[in-house]
Amino acid sequence: MKQLDIRIKWSPGHMEIEGNEEADRLANAGATGPMDQAIDKLPTISGVRTIVRQKRLYAETNWWEEMKTSLSAGYKEWSPKYSTKEPKELTLPRAVLHRLLAMKTGHGDYAAYHQRFDHQNNKLECSLWQCKGTISLL
């Protein structure tokens, strides 16, 4: 086995170095103080993204709690929890998404379906709560 001569020595770092205390004070002031508004100190894209991410997180978590105090009892029960991610359904082709939404809501172009196939004795109107079945979309 190879032997190495290793010596360990403590280094004081920045202790008692002239000007270091002043440099530390100025660094802390710069890190905690207001942002420099000079034209050459414009925010970076990364900085803007960080701010947007923080504001979005705030909106998602705190907005409802703040607004809830001014709402009636009926609205307070809602306490919406929702995802801000795009639903997978939005990647479907538009025609397929149309049919999916029509099936989920029970609303679609059912009158045209019955007229096209000359169905007799069918109501061609669709009320909000009782639409014709979604079989035409399948």
C-alpha cells in the first residue's frame, strides 16, 4: 500500500483580516436591502420566473382563505380545491373533445341526429335538465 505524508493545518479563514468585517456588513446590507432600480440592474429571466412561481403559489394557497371572510355562509362551504395543471382531455382533437364534453354535460346536437334519421314522435327540444340520451355521440 502506498503511504502518503498528510498534514492538517487549521486556517483562520477570514478572521481578523483587514476590511473583512466591513465587507461582511456590506454583503448583508446588499442581500437584505431593496433591489437596485438602475437600468443595468434589470431582473433576469430566472428571477422573474421565481417571482411568478411565488405569486402563483400564494394565489393557490392564500387567496381563498382571504376571500372567505367576506363571503356568505353558502359560499364558504365550497372551499374549492383545484389543480392548476392542464387536464389531459385538452390534448384530445377538438372533435373528440366536443363529443366528450357533450356526453359529460348531456348537451349536444340531438335534434339534428333525430332529423337526419327521420325519427318519428321525438321531442327535438332539449331542456336544461332532461336532454335526449348521449347515444348519438357514441
